[in-house]
Amino acid sequence: MSVLTTVPSQPNDNQKEGRRFQRKVFRVGHRKEMTLRWLSTQLWRHRVMGLLMAFCVTLLLMLLATQSLQHPSHYGGHKGHNVEEKGALSDNAPPNTPVPSHTAPNRRKEVQTPNLQHQRDPNGYTFMRTRRSPPPVAFLKTHKTGSSTVQNLMFRLGEKENLTFAFPYYAYQFSYPDRFRADFVDELPPGSSQFDMLCSHMRLDLGQLKQVMPKNTIYITLLRDPLHTFESVFSYYTSTVPAFTLAKKAADTANRKSALSVFLEAPESYWDPTEPGNGLARNPMSFDLGLSSQEWNASWPMELTQLEEAFQLVMIAEHFDESLVLLGALLQLEPEELAYVHLNVRAPSDITPIEDDTKARLWAWNSLDVLLYNLFLQVFWEKAEQYGLGRLKREVNLLRASTQRLRQKCVARGGVPPGELEDLVRPWQTDTVTILGYKVRGNLTLQEEGLCVRLVLPELQYHSHLYFQQYGHDMRSIPTD
């Protein structure tokens, strides 16, 4: 989405699609509610029967106890099954796994039943573990790094667990490119005592963000090779970032040169650092993380240390599946919950080939992003080694198998041009690139269709749907005055 885009005062197509999607999935929610009511009735009946049976068993045990005084060897105890909660750390758990320090039961809007999963202890016994709700999560969504795919995963998790989202007060972003402030966030909905998840675009101010999220929040973000990040940012925002627009006009008069090459030959001639819209025109990842993106200064070492201490995980796009496995360990997720499709993907014809001389200029222009990326790439592999590289490899294979199964079930066709897609699943388009999408398979059950549509649902439609679901009204438009 463009950093300068405003939302019209009347509900736009994406908001209407969110409303339509809300009504479409209501039937699934209604069936689920009826099932839960029936289940509650059955559980109450079984509980009464259980009390009666317990009374009878107690009488029987009293008789058996009397007999055991005469024949004690006949009633020895058995060793065997033990029960353990999933939240407890096992020998294979990664170090420093966060555990939620508090919960807000009144936040739940519907009856929640425990998610029990069969596990096997070292002795071979099968036992049940209770699924614990994930801790609060703040995902710093960086531009053109693959973050839309992670956001979709967060949206699906939050909707499934009925979490409370911290949404922008206006539109889809937290007043980007201004630094984040706590008052950019919409109010808590009735019945909620805290925000559980935040994953909309912002320019980070860590202190302000911590005022919004609970103390036990997991902070995560995603970085990508600066070369590919900047090429994608330039391509996507050519018509909205002023420095890029000037370079594009200059390139139109140059023979056989891309706008990116023209810009990198003399970037200072197009880039005005005082122009707010030029934030992404140099070191865009550093800019998103709230760092000075113009040049190295004395505050950088301290700020980098603060980021490393605050973020439990900085994912790396070039090691995306490994990053998701580490994310799953933090949030106690199963491979099926981490399955994904790549979203917000450009058409191959819109990707600019980068020659060697252009690479050198690009690295020099984005030297702070290169430093940032290299630092957190090293931190990433340190965390991977703590987790166990062999274990990481095995779980990556499990994730890829789960992802493949879900894609086969849901996706009829990928890389679909926007003109062939329904409004509900059509990604937002810029003036300079074509964003491709997915067609969902037919002949799915209503429940499967809900799962599969959410898997491929673009950012704006999903954001609009979740906002309406949480607040009961459409998102507010950005004021025009």
C-alpha cells in the first residue's frame, strides 16, 4: 500500500469486501456456536453422571480398602501415565521461551474449549497436553520484505484465537511515515482488557509501542537482503516516493536505462531528506525500525543494542521457513498453523535486473541497511544454533510438508493477474507494478472455503474484515484537511 494513499470517506471496495466476507463467514460461526451449546449441554449431563459414578466408586473403594487390610499385595499401584501441560518447558524447548504472565478471560467473546493434543512421553506413553493461548505479539511490518505473508499468518492466528487487535485509528497504517505514537491506536473494544496483537505498518518508536502492548509481549520483525529490498521498494513506490518519481521522469528521457539505474547514478540529485515522503528512498528498513536512515551517527550503537534486546526474533526473508519455525517455538504453534502462501508478489516482468555496477551503488546508498541486515543475520543464526540446527532442519521439513498439503487443498492457481480475480481476493495495485494473486479451489466445504479464502486474502481485505468484526463498523477514513 502506498505510504501516501488516503482512504475515501465512503466505504471503499476493500471495506465492502470485508463486510461481504464478514457475512459470508457468519454461517460458519453460527454453526460453531450451536455446536458449542450442544457440547456444553452434553458436558453438563456427563458431569452429573460422573458425580454419581464417583459416589459409587467411592463406596466400592471403601469395601476394597477393607479387603486390602487382609490381602495388601493384591492392590499394588501402577506406574505409568503422567500428564503435562504444553506450556511447561521440555528438554527440547528452545532457551528463554516466553511464558504469558497474565491473561484476560473476560476478553473472550465466545466459549473456548481446550485444544487437547496427543503427545508421547520418553517412555512411549500417550498423554494429553492443553493448548495455551499464544502470548501477545507485536509484529513490526517492514516494507517489501515479505511481511505481508507474515501478517496474514498473524491475522489467521489472531482470528482463530479470538484475540484483540491493536488497529490504527485511521485506515490501515499507524500514520506512516510519522513515528509511532500510542494515540495512533484505536480504543480497546468493549469486553477487552488488553491488546493481544499488533501487525500494521508503522515507523517504530519502541517506547510508545510498549505503552500500548502488555509487558509480556513478543516483539518480532522481518528483514531482507538490502539489495532486493530496495529494488522492490523502488519498483512498488515509484509513483509515490518523490525521489523515485523524479528519477523515473529522468529515465524516460534516457535510452536503455531503468529508473533504478538512473536514480543510483546520482541519488543525491533526486533525494531531498527534508521531504517526509522520501523516508523509504534510503535505507528503508532502518527507517521502518525508527533509526536514522540518512547517515551513521553516534546514537546508532545504543539504538541497535536496544532493538536486539527488545525483539525476541528478527526473521530473515532469505531463511523464511527457518524463521517461521523459530516463530512457532516462541508462540507455541504447530506446523499446520505456520503454513502459508507468498502474498503481495509482483509479476516477473516488473522485477528490475540489477547489474554488478548497480549493485555496488545500491549497497553504498543503503549502507546502514547493509549493516542492520548483517548484524541481525548473525543474531538469527546464533538463535538457530541455540535451538539446535538438526532440530531446526527437521522441523523445517515438517513445515514445508504442511504448507504443501494446505496449498494443494486450497489453491487452484497461483500467479493470477488481478483482472482474473474476484474483488474479495484481488490485491491492491500500484501505478507501476502488477501484484498477482490466487484462485481458490471449488468444491470445498464451507469450513474449508473459510480456511482457504483466509490463506490467500490480501492485506487490505483481511484488515477491513477483522476491524469490522472487532468494532462493528467500517474503518475511519484519513481526514483530508
